[in-house]
Amino acid sequence: MFTLARLVTKSYKVIITLWAILIVVMAFFAIQLPSKLHGDGFWMEGEHAEVMDIASETFNMPAETMFLVFDKVGDKQIAKTIEKVANLDVVTSIVSPLEDTSLYSKDLSYALLQFKDKEDDMPEIVTSIQEAIDKEKGVVLTGAPAISKDINTASQRDLMTAEAIGLPIAIIVLLFAFGSVVASFIPLIIGISTILVSFGLLTMLGNRIDLSIFVLNIIPMLGLALSIDFALLFISRYREERKKSGLLEAVSTTIRTAGRSVLFSAFCVFIGLGAMMLVEVDIFQNIAVGGMIVVALAVLSSITLLPSILIMLGERINKWQLLKVKKNGDDGWRKFANKVIKRPILLMIFSILILGIAVIPVKNMELTIPSIESLPKSYDSRSAYEAMQEAFGLEDT
């Protein structure tokens, strides 16, 4: 850590420049990540997958199927819509309800869109079919690929909503912790940098491994939480050191002390995430890979970019101070720590009791592999599929 501290204090401008270049480059790749994601991540290799592949090759069964659902649509419009989709030349075969009466049920009918092989560009195929039927009233595309694409879209929207709610709350908490606007935004800069670079790296990996759509939720959650946590520890220690030493010495001491704590903390998280690689299900391996990447980058940014920013800012870290931080503001925590040390058994029993109460709701938890229920009811692909289930008794996708 001594070598790292000396490197950062001497080359902080170079480090900031390198990080800036890395962030810009990775941001270009990061915006492409959603196109690399597909599925809920609960697919795994096994006997079922092998049997389905053999059935597809031997008995000419479709490897992938989607449905065009027609609600109160006449035969003429059905024929016209199917012709539009056929002209796209992306579907292997189409089974029309005009040819198979079993695909009719009162006012509802559907056509089978069958694919011989599992296409890598299935999201683009779904988009092209949706665009072709966009102006057709009462016609909806559904099935696993369409639902997967909609879950991807919903995840992105939920991510934007979560950020719109979470970031302001994080800023308020950081303002109370640091007192100044500049200091409060530093952890967010570190967090956003970590997330962008992580997204960029995952985009590159997306061509080699299958990535679940839930990566969009996992990476920001871990990246922002860890970056803010590490930055709080680092900046708090830096401020303590700054009271008794110069700028460069304070940063150097903070890297050697708080930096070591950050490394050990991240290492424990890293081990826990790495253990998930042993579970041969995509979503768990996605969490492991994505989590380990974001943890590693959170550490790297916290012990290189963060101290470099602190050196660059110098005394300006306290600029735009909104809340006055007490000089002895840590006295309250010191008193609390002393009380814990004096009565460890009593407080341990009290903590276990609180945790026990918090665990009670777990008995009502329903564990299941997410399917169509993962998609909000407002999406047409879900409502159309549920209508098919009710009318034709189809199994869940």
C-alpha cells in the first residue's frame, strides 16, 4: 500500500486522465449492453435442453415459437397480417388459424410463428415483427422471446426510476455525512464511474457468455452501494488525517490505512460472489461475474481515482458547505462504542431478537422461477399470453 500511496500522490493527474479516457471509452460500450441481454437467466444445460435439441433436429420440431394473438379480428385481416410477417423472411414457418381450427376460441385466435434454430438476434427479429404489425388493431406478438424483450425494456425503465429515486436520497444522506456539496458528490462520481466501466466490460463479455437481463439491476445496485460505502470510509479518514498533516501526507496515510480496509472488505464480498459461480444456472453466474467485476472496479476507483480527486480538489472539498460538521462530531459514536464494549452480551441478545423478528415474514415467502409474472401487467405481450392461457389452457411460458 505504501508503493500505491506514493504512486497516487505523485501521478494523480495522470490517474485522473486515464480514468477519464477509460470512462468515455467504456460509456460507448455501456450503451450497447441492453442489446446483449436476453432471457431471465434461469436456463441451464441439462437433459431437458439436450432432449429439446434432439427433438428439434430429428423430428423437425421448432427450436423457438412465438404467437400472433388476434382479438376480435376478421379472417381477412388475419391473412393480411400473416402475409406481412411472412414477407419479413425471418420466420421458418407459420401455422395460421385459418388453416388449423384448433387455434380458434370464440373471439380469440392465434398463429404460430416457428423458428428452426435459436437465433442470436432474436430481439431484433421481435422488433421487426412488432413494427410490421404495429398498426394492426387487435393483433399482439407474444411468446418467450417477445416477453423476454419486454422484460428487458421494463428492467431498463425500472433502473431509471430507481436511479431517479435513489440518487437524490443518496445525495441527502451524503450531505448530512459530509456537510458540503462538493464532498457529497465525490462518492457519486466514483459510483457512476464504476458502473459505466462495469457495463462496458460486460458488453465485451456479452459476445462470449449469455447475460441475463437482470444484470441491468444487479450492477448499479452493487456498484453504487459499494462505491459510496468505500468513499464514506475513505473521505472520513482523510478528513481526520487532514487535521494533523498536509494534503499529500493525509492522502498517503489514508490510502495505507482506509485503503487496506477497503481491500479486505471487498475481498470478503468477492469470495461470496465467486462461490455463486459453482451454481450452474445463468442468473447466478451472471450475478457472480458481474458482481466480481463491479467489486474489483469499486476497489480500484476507490484507491486510485478517489484519492486523486481529493488531491486535485484540496481545500475545495469543503466548498458550498450547507451543513456545519461539528469538530467533535464523532463523540456520539465513541460513546455508543463504549456502551457496546461494556454490555456485549446484553446487546448481542437484543440484536439477535431484532433480527429474529425481522426473519418472521420469510415463512410466507414464495420461491419460484420468474416467468411471465416478471413482466408488469401493463405490457400487451403479457395480457395477450394470459388471454391465450385462459382461452386455450396453455401452460406458463
